[in-house]
Amino acid sequence: MAIYGYDDSTAFGLKLNSVVSPAQPIQSIEHLFGRSAELERIRQALFAPGRHSFIYGDRGVGKSSLAATAANLYQSADAAFIDVSGGPDATLRSIVCNIAIQATKSSRLTKKKTTTSLGAEWRFFKVGKTVETSSADLRSEIETLADAVELLREVAAIHSELPVVVLDEFDRIQSAQERALFGDLLKQLGDKKVTLKFIFTGVGDSIEELLGAHPSAIRQLDTLELPKLSWDARWDIPRKVAETFGITLDREIYIRIAAVSDGYPYYAHLITEKMMWDVFNDSQVIHAIEQRHYLGGLNSAIAGISAELQRPYMMALNQRSGDYEEILWSTADSEYLDRYLLQMFSSYEHIMRQRPQEVAIDYKKYTARIRKLKSPSCGEILVSHPSKAGLYTYREKMLRGYVRMQAEAHGVELAGEKIPQSEKPTMHVRSSAGRGYYGPSVPAGIHLGRQRRKESGD
């Protein structure tokens, strides 16, 4: 349609989703931006006998994509890496069984005959014979941690030359006792010289929070706290996609995507995907992506955000006072996740100068609203620092990106992160009079390079 060489939406959709991936982890180096140093660090760590990797950090920063790509790098070519996930009812036993089932390609629903010919009879897989193996069979035989270690030793020998397991969403295992067992498992795998490697991912502020304070386990792990994407990695995502389709992407647009995405790959991929569909659906052949395509993509991206992220935002907006939207935007107007009340109020004043049609509230009322944002009725968006009075942060860090997208859609200019002066765009927009974000009306442009008085400590 509007992209040269792509008359069919199926062909376009397949090509587009080979270079953007908002819904599932990336697994190839060419599409994983800004993580080359982390990839090499994990790869080198896994070569050390007995060492595994644990990637932790905020939700949405790309832990699963980094783990999958690193696993593909380390895993030998004779098999695919083993991919399992944590869950509320998951246990060490259930996860080890899932690893074994994947390794032997056995069905989880029906028993499947598996023939091997290694010439030895083992405890679990009875190598050298035709046997029936099922998840239920394996669970019944794992009674101790030593049983789990022995099963994984057999998995390592049967699966491939360099086997690796990605255990994604480790934090979703509800039982702290079960999570702690993995520390003992890693130690025993090292002691028994089992060659199977693990790459864990989990949402958390520290490895101790996720795995417990197991000193031996910590020694078995190379731990990596994954930060948000750098600015150049953020804007490389839309630039690479535009290049794939032979379309020009203006610098001001890719910087806006970098700013609004707030360092979360999910948002950068989602906005880029929706923007490209807006280009494809244009009535004319497009050679350069325009501002209207970006804004159309932003519109669609906001509408497509998961209810989990939309819900707290809308809970705050539905308060009877009706003045929470600009307050929410002010909490996201900084490169820092932790902010003091005075700093946020300074942002609020700047935002309200851009929205003269709205009535601003004073500092006392603003303070009360900020405190209300900690309550269940407002979605528990903010939390207080445990020891520093007046310091707040987001309970769910990824929600900050959604708040920034809402501000952008209303033509409100947030300071965002500090970026090189040479890369700051100069587009301007009018403010939107709407509240929330429901309809197709979006601002006509953006301006990031504003001058504002420096906030103390911000």
C-alpha cells in the first residue's frame, strides 16, 4: 500500500514483526540493541565451570530478551536452549521436571516412547532402552535435592554439547523457600561438575531479594542488574526498522520515541510497530515518516497498552477532584526515579504553564494529592522512601513510561532524561484540552529542548 514493495498486509506484517518484538523476547543479536557488553559478560561467565548467570532489574527493561539472546550465543548448535518460566505455583521439582521434558522432547500430555543409544542405563532416562517418560513419572522420582541434581546431570549429557537453561520470571515463584532451594541446587551442580548452565531472570532490586542470602549460591552466580536502555540504543530501534523498509526517519521523531519510551524496550518497540502500521495504511506511497505517522502510532500504542498498566493511571484520573492527570505527569518529569516533593511540584508548575485552560492547585493541595497516589484507591502508583521524608518513587517503574506517553499525547513537554544538546529536537505543539486518552485527537508535534530553571537536586 503506502510502502514501496509491500502491497500485501501479510507480507508487511511478517517483515515488520521480524524486526520489532513488543510481545515476546528477542533472541537474535542483530535485533537486541544496546546490550553488547552485557551479552559478552554473560557469555564469558558461563564458560567458567560451575558458574551461572542471574539477570535482575525493573520490569520491562529487557531481561528476557537479553537472557534468550545470551542463551542462543552459548548453546551449542546441536540443540535449542531449554526455556522454562517461574509461576505462582512453581516449585524446584516442577521446574526441574519441565527442563527434563524439554530436553528429551517428551510430551507433557501423553507418554511418548524415546529411544536412545548411548549404551548405558541411567536412573531416570534408562539410556540404551526404549522407555516411556512423562512429567508425572519424573516428579514421582524426585524426592530430594540430590535426585534433582542427578536428573539434571543426565539432562546435560543427553541434551547437547553445551546445554543451557533460561529460567525466566524467577520472581513469580511465590514460595521464598522454593526460591532458596535453587541456591542449594546451584551449589550442588557445581560440586558434582554438572555442565548444565542456568540463566535466571527476575524482577527485583537485589539478588538477595530474589534468591535469598545463600552465600554459596552467590559465589556460583554472575549477577547482572540490567539498567534501562541508553539513549542511542532506544533510537536505534526505530531507525533500524525504517532502514529495513527503505524509509527516511527524521531525527526529531526517533528522539521523541527515545524520550517517551523512558528506556524501556517494550515501549520503543510498541510505538515503532504502531507507527509503521500507520505508515503502511497511508493513502499515498511514503518515502519519509512524518510527524502524523508518529502521533498516530503513539495513539495506537497507548490504546494497546496492557490493562495492568492502564488501570492505576485511570484509577487516579477517576478521583472526584479531577485534577490528577497533570500531577501524574509531574511525577514522571525527570531522569531520576526517586524525586522529592519540591522537585515534582516544580515540574507541575511547568506543566500547568503549558495548560492555561486548567486550574492549578497550590503546594499544600499538591502534597495531599501526591500522598493519595500511595493509596489503593489511586492504584498505589507511588511509594515513599523508607528513611528519607518527602522522597517518592514509582511502585511499578514501568508505569512511568506509560505516564510519559500520556503526557506526550496531550502535547505536554516533559524534561525527561538529559541528552546531548546536539540531539535535541525543536518541534512545538499546542496543548490538548482532553483528559485521559481515549480518542484519535493527538497533538501536532513535540518540543523537547526547552529551557527551565534547574531544580535543586534534580
